[in-house]
Amino acid sequence: MSEIKLTRYERARMIGARALQISLGAPVLLDIDRGEPIDLAMEELRQGVIPITVKRVVKTLKNV
């Protein structure tokens, strides 16, 4: 199975959203529970445990 490649914008959006969740009291999904929310969110993304998915819209071309 191939790994999904995220754009830098998707990564920024996921990390920012997760950091906000952590700062508002959401449980951290790592053994490490101390540190800045942004650092914790980046580590969760790196380890693949971040509970956020990306939905992409793919446009199809119609035959004219």
C-alpha cells in the first residue's frame, strides 16, 4: 500500500487544527504529554496517529 503524500497546505491545516484541539484539552495520543501543542501535533502527524483525515475533491473531465 502506498503512503499518502500530503501537500504542505494540508499538513499545515492538520497540524494547526490538532494543536488547537490539544490546547483546548483534547487528549494527546502519544506517550509524551508535555510540551507545546504545536510540537505535540507535529509529532502525532509524524507518527501517523493524528485523528484527522483529508478529503480531496477530484474533478473529472466530461466527454463533449
